[in-house]
Amino acid sequence: MTCIGCTHCVHVARNTFYLEPLHGRARVVRQDGDQEALIQEAIDTCPVDCIHWVDFTKLRKLEEERRHQVIPVAGFPINQGLARRKSRAAKKKSQQS
């Protein structure tokens, strides 16, 4: 599922999650920002179940895979073609560097 920007997690675990102002989505700002129980409570409050625990050994790979992800602004329609073009362009640019 995709974050809908409800801010529940941000209000529960303030040192772990923040609302990205450009896209209106919650993001993790610090993996160990709050106690595990508080982070779990934030996960449990997510109405679309889009927050999951990730094993630390798999985190780097996940972050690399998501590096070129195009994140649409919450509440606006998604233009899939445009999103794919932007993602490919960003990936190509990073490979050239």
C-alpha cells in the first residue's frame, strides 16, 4: 500500500517519522528515533498498513531500490507514464555519474 499522509505515525512516533512536505507522505527520518514499542504503535495506527519492519541487513538494498522512486503528491492523480519516465531519467543520470 501507499502512504496517504494521514500523519498518525508522525504523531505517535515523532522522532522516527516525519511528514515529507513536498509529497505529503510520511517517511522515516531516524530508524532508532523512538522505543520499539512506540514505533510498533505507530505501525499499528496506519490505516493503509504501509509501514513494515525491515531487517537491517536488507535495509541498504531496499533504500537502493527505492532511490529512483517517483513519489506522487498525496491527493493528486498519478500519471504512470510520467512517473516511469522520471524514474528512468533519474536512474540513467545516476549511472552516468
